[in-house]
Amino acid sequence: MSALPHDYAHIAVEQPGGPEVMQLSRSPLPEVGAGQVLIRVAAAGVNGPDLKQRAGAYPPPAGASPIIGLEVAGEICAIGEGVTQWQLGDKVCALTPGGGYGEYTLTYAAHCLPIPQGFSATQAAALPETFFTVWGNLFMRAGLKAGETVLIHGGSGGIGSTAIALANRLGAKVITTTGQDEKREYCQSLGADLVVNYNTQNFVEEVMNFTQGKGVEVVFDIAGGDFINQNLKALAVDGRMVSVSTQRSPKAELNILLLMAKRIVWTGSTLRPQSVEAKAAIAQQLKETVWPLLDSQQIVPHIFATYPLCDAPKAHALLASGEHRGKVVLTL
């Protein structure tokens, strides 16, 4: 291992705003605390929360790096006290509390996972944020099981793509929505049994036709807003709905009687504010259940576009446009 530098390059945001506010800057290398590792970053995933943080709508939690970036892949180059599961030089992908858009980043050892066999750093950097989010919500909170049917909104995005692939490989039937007909084939290639264009079709009617009037056991919702009541109609009796984003609106007019009559359980979460222990528990389940699917190439993330770190504004503009299918990644 080469000696570590005193400072490093990263993306900085002086004032919240559009993609153009992101500029390259330099800061002192962060100190590694107990239970932590320092990663020399090879690639960093770009996610919806990054865009919200840049715009000033998603401040980092206390103690987290103010630098944008929640997932990386790279090489462990320093280890904190008490870390026994990793060695210097290990290649990992990791969920980070912040700081991903830089040459180095700090995270917890328990939030790192090995780079799957045959994966590039770019592919591995596209895993942590989406896989932690999908596993923690769709499987741990909503309890999706083999043989059940799930409605996944936003099937062509990073979160939706991962949700479709995981649900399909683990034995569920998948209905997904998209706003563009040209994204149908992509969603089907991931394992969707039915793809509905919510702009031209009534997704509740399509769900009921597909399930012969029963409805779906689980809804995985990134939309919020006016979709919530529609989701309640699409759910089966004793169904579960999990909210992970509010792309249409954070506010919904809810028919509580429908929720009561169908005995629906509605839950949701955000990943970033969760405790170190909670994220470690998700990582452990991913390692046991999902990483074998990645190692055997049964699931491979679709990388739609890559940009060098200095072009982070272009990556954010692409993600905001909604024209992507799968993940956008920054390379170093």
C-alpha cells in the first residue's frame, strides 16, 4: 500500500442549487475512527438523495460528511480500531453516510461488502444504496415472499430496477409501472411479468385484471401523492404497502376506510438516518441471501451512463431528466 496523502479531491457544494453548483475542491483526509475504514474510491453511484442534498432539501445527519455520495466501490486503505473482518487492500463496495464523491471516503466496516465475483468497480458502486434500500424495505419491512405478487412503481430507475430483479429471482410475480412505453422492454428484461404505462393506462385496472380481481400482496411505492389511494385499491386484503420515496408528492389524500376495510399495513423508511447497527443488519442479510445471486451473475446491475468525477453536474442533470434506465456512476 502506498502512503496516504494529506489531502484529497472531492466534489463540494458551497451554496445549494442546480447541478452547476458542484465544483472540485480539496480537503484534509478524514481520520479513521473505531469500527471504520477508509476507502480509496474507484467509482461512486449517483442517487436521488444526492440531487436533493445538492438542492438543499436533504441535509446530512449529524456527524456525517457534508460531501455528497452514499455508495462507492474501491480499496480499503486504512482500518480503525476494532475492525477485524477486513484487511488493507481488500476490494469492497460500501454504503457511506456521505462523502462518496471524492478520491477517499470514510464508512463503517459493517457497511462494506465484497465486490461480487466478476464485477467491475463501476458495477459494484451501483449496488449498495439501491440494494440496502430495496432489501430493507421490500423484504425486511414489507416481508415479500416467493409466490406473492408485488406492484413496483418506477421500474426503470435504479431503485425500481433492483426491486424488479430481486423480487423476480426470489420467486415473486412482478407488476411494474413506467411513464414511457420505450422503457417496457427494459423492465421486462429485468423480470417484470407485466409493465403498465401509468400515463396511458389505469394501473389499478391492469393489476386487478392480472390478479383476477384479488389485488397484489405488496406495493413498493416511490411515488407518493395521488398514487397512494390508487395503491390501496390495487392491494389485496391484508396487503402491505411500503413507501421509499415521494416523487409525485410527500402529501396524499387518504381514504382511511379503504385501509381499514382491507386491513392494510402501510410502512416505509429512509435509509440514511438509520443506526449503524440497523444498516449492519441489512448488510448481513444481503451477504447471506443476495450476494450469491450477484456472484453467480443471476443479477447484474444495468449501468446506463458513467462520468468522470469532474462531470458530476452532467450526471445529476441526466438523473433529473428521468431519461436513464438503471444506474448512473461516477468514475475516478
